[in-house]
Amino acid sequence: MMAVNLDDVVRLAQQLEREQQNVLIFRLRVSQAAQRGHDQTPPVAQPHPAVDRWFLQRGSEFVDYYRTPTREELLDDAAMLRERRVEPESGLLGKYADSSIPEMTEEAFHADMHAIVTEWERELNDLDDDQP
């Protein structure tokens, strides 16, 4: 049996194409889950060939599926939205508005947001100070 060390495996894995690296990551995660014997977790689906290459290049199954769309994709989405019929009750305008809240200037809004963030930072710092 051949002895393999981690550095050799990493060096070989770096030589793989990006999609092959993702498949390797996926297989390792599945293997780890099987070794742990997690019966309560749903089985992870095998990666499948997708039309969207970003799906294949996301790194692992635990990374959020987000990317910056291309200009063409944005134009296609806009065209699709223009073709869609708008129902009057489907809009959000005014649905969550509270008429009892007074109008606020942009400067006042930013000042309030700054005060909230500063308070949160202080609370987080207090939590860090409490840690041993």
C-alpha cells in the first residue's frame, strides 16, 4: 500500500480543473457525512450537469448560490418582467407603510442608522470583553 501525505494530495488536487475540484470537494463531504452516520440529515444530491456554469463553480454545496449577473442576463430578466402582467394587488407599495411615523430627512435617517450601528458595536465589544 502506498503512503500518501496531505501535501501530495493538495498538490495533485490543485492540478485539477475547477469543476473537477468541486466534484472532489463534493465527494469528500459525502464521504464525511457517511462516516459520521448522520441518519437525520437528508441525503445530498449528486451534482448534475447544469446549463449554468456558475452552479458548477460555486466551490461546494455549502456556499450560497450568488453571483454577479451579466448584462445580457439582466436585460433578459427586465424583458421578462415587462412582458409579465401586473396585478394591482401584487404590488408592495403602501402595504407595510405606517402613516403614524413622521417623515424623516435623509440626514436624520443616516444619523439614526449611525447611532444604531454604534450601539451594536459597543454591545459586541462588551461581549468580546466578557470572553475569557
